[in-house]
Amino acid sequence: MDIPRSFGILLHPTSFPGRWGIGTLGAEARRFVDWLASTGAHWWQVLPLGPTSYGDSPYQSFSAFAGNPYLIDPDILIEKGWLEPEEPPAYPPHKVDYGWLYVTRWDLLRRAYDGFVGRGKPEDLEAFARYRQQEADWLEDYALFMALKHSFGGRPWNEWTAPLRRREPAALEQARKEYADEIGFHAWTQWVFFQQWGDLRNYAHARGIKLIGDMPIFLAYDSSDVWANPQYFYLDAEGLPTVVAGVPPDYFSETGQLWGNPLYRWEVMQAEGFGWWIHRIKKSLEACELVRIDHFRGFEAYWEVPFGEPTAVKGRWVKAPGKELFQAVRAALGDAAIIAEDLGVITPEVEELRDSNGFPGMKILQFAFSDETNPFLPHNYPESGNVIVYTGTHDNDTTIGWYQTAPKEELAFMDKYLEQYGLKIEKPEDAPWVLAELGFRSRAKLVILPLQDVLRLGPEARMNFPGTLGNNWSWRYAPGDLTPELALHLRELARSSDRL
């Protein structure tokens, strides 16, 4: 995909303001799109959109294909007459309280589903039935999985009764009959989510904004995908993983990172022509114009850790058939619009896999200021400009937070580097926009700024602190934060750097 010289904003929909305790795909989303269009931006990047599990991370989802029901806008359900008008609880205005949301939102959605079944227009009922047929290849497993999880008090699928854990046909058939209403409810949430997402995407397109999605390479163990397709994963006879994903020890961690996701049986997927992956990428590209694949290096080789190890130290690198996979993707889908998340220790083999497919990689300015050879410095970007440059990502501190804690030698190097561009940071509040201007002036085709940096926010607005549980993924901006003056400032920066 040939990306024009342009820029965009990174903001997950959960971070929208509004009265429903979490950002939704309704009026506030449209206000954001209107403001984004006024800045001259062409892109809006989101995090993975799937239903979140324990820990609330969008990178640990119950499904590789489903959307997050929390993002459904209740006001739209009220407008359709499926939900009676009501005032929401007094949710905290500037952060998501996922515990409270879990207690309240599912009840609201179930009441809306009952209203849909009882009062829905015939054309809506027919549209929902068609949707279930069209998406049955993943939707029916997902809806059954969620219904069973509800019946087992939320416990992971490996703690269900053996016949259901093993997907014995008679047990599944009995469950489909017993939980038919609950299955219908979960299928309905997906129809509503993708209806609202599609309407919002069309609204953005009409204003010149395209969407960048995000796809985790690995899946959560407690997901409908692993439960429904055990043949694709290294699992034992009881359904437990035998090996799991992580990354090895490095400069940042003596024990590495133990993610715990089950690993793919690539030989099985390859023997089937990578059909599951082709379908997954196709569905992602139906939701967004560009898709960032997290941990891209795992397609060349991945770190395999025996299940039960307390850390990622005792692992090994295992080759993956990335070349063959993307050949199959190209044959089926053409030039797939993929961004390679190529951060971390990247080998020449990974670079070859990325470049041979024409996928742009990522450059993070917060990582750039060590020495002149640092690949994240703008003068080292490829002549083609086929990279996406960020001030920081959802996993980093905000740029102000980074600046306040960066080593003195990095800040000293940065000051000298910025001088050649006529740029200077006088105080921490200057850092986000100065780094933004450095990125805008670079040869990178696309610049993405986290909204927190545009708003000059500190570490209190950080989205995620990797390796920790609690108080992540909860930041929301305030309704008055997106001002015309801020939009004008961005637009002028884009105009001066030829990114309008």
C-alpha cells in the first residue's frame, strides 16, 4: 500500500468522554472525528477492538474476530427503541472503572436485547438473522463460548465439564438448545457492534479520515478461538498449553517477559494453506484500511517457553513460516495493507521479511536519543520513507513523562540533535510538540501522535504500563480538551511539513 505523506492520531475508543463510563461509538466518537478532520489529519489509529478479558487489555481478547460490546453506544439503542431511556450510574468521568462497568453494562445490554427481540422492526430482525448466517464461521463458536462462560460463572474453558471442554458433539448440541437465548444475545452484541462501527467508519470516510487497526499476533488462551480450534495450538490432552509465548531476557528485563499465550502449530496451519490467518487478516482489513500487527518478529521466529516456567528465561527461538504465510496472504488478498510492529531486538531475517513484503515498520522518537547510529533518529530513516514514526505508543509513558525521567545523557544528546533542526525544549511541556515537529519534518510517510502528547499530558495519562495489572487502559480525555486552537496548531504543523 502506497501511503501518502500524512499524519494521524492514536486514540482508543475507550478514551472518549461521555456519560456511559467508557468511550463508545456514538456522538462523542463523531465529535472526535470532526475535530480530527479539522486538524488536516488523514488517519485515526485504534488499539485492538475485541472483547477484553481479565486485566482489561485489548491485547488479551475472548475472540480474534469479535468486537468489544462495551463500546456499543447505549444512546443509539435508546434511539432505536430497544432500550428505555435511562440515566447511567455516576461513573468516574476521566477514567474507566472496568469493575463497575462489568456489573452494570451487561445488564443494560441484555435489557436492550430483550427490547430488540420484543419490539424490533421486522427488517432489523431479518438483518440480524442474515448477519448470523454470514458470520457463522466464527460467530456461532464465539456466542456459544460466551454463553458457556456465563453459565460457568466466568471460569476459563479449561475448568468447564470435560464434555464441553473437549467439544464433544452431543454436549455442544445440548448446550446450544439449553442456552439458545444467551447465545442469541452474544451474537446480537456483535451485530450491533459492527453496525455501529461501520456507521462510524463511514462517517470518518466522508470527512477524509481512514482507520488504522491493531492485531495481536498471539491469542488469549481463554478465548473462543483456542477452545474451538485446539488443533492449531500446542495443547495437551486436557487442553492445557505445553509451551507459551514470551520474549527473552534483555537490557530491560533480566527474566524476559512471560506472556503466557498458547503457541501456534504452524505446520498444521501451513498444511491447510494458512486459511485461518487469511480469514483473520481479511476480517481486520474489512474493519480498517491499515492493520498494525503486534510483535511482527514472531512471524520469523518466536520465543517458546515451556508451560509452567515462572519466567521467560528458559526458552528458545523457534522458526516460523512467515515467508510462506505472507505469500499465501498475497495470493488470496493482494497487497495487504499491514504495518509491521518491528520494535525490540530485530534480526536481518525479520527485516527481510518486512521489506520483501513492502510493510512499513515503526520508529519511536522516545527511543531515538542514544547516538548518531540509532535507527529511530530521523536521519537514519530509509530513503523510501516507508516507516511510521511515533512520539510514543500506548505502552510508553507520555512524552512529558518520558522527558521527566529520561537519563541526563539522552537529554543532552537530544538537545544537540534538535539544534540542527532549529528546535529546542525549554521545559517538559515543550517536549511533545517539539518531538512531533521533528517527526513531521522527517522523510517518514506517516506520523502518528498519541492524543495524550497532543494535549501535553503527563504520566497520569499513560495508557498502559506493561507487566502490571490494574489501573491500565483506563484513561479518558475531557469533553473540552479538543479545542479549535489545538486543531489549528496541528494543521499549521502539517501544512509547514507538507502533510496536509
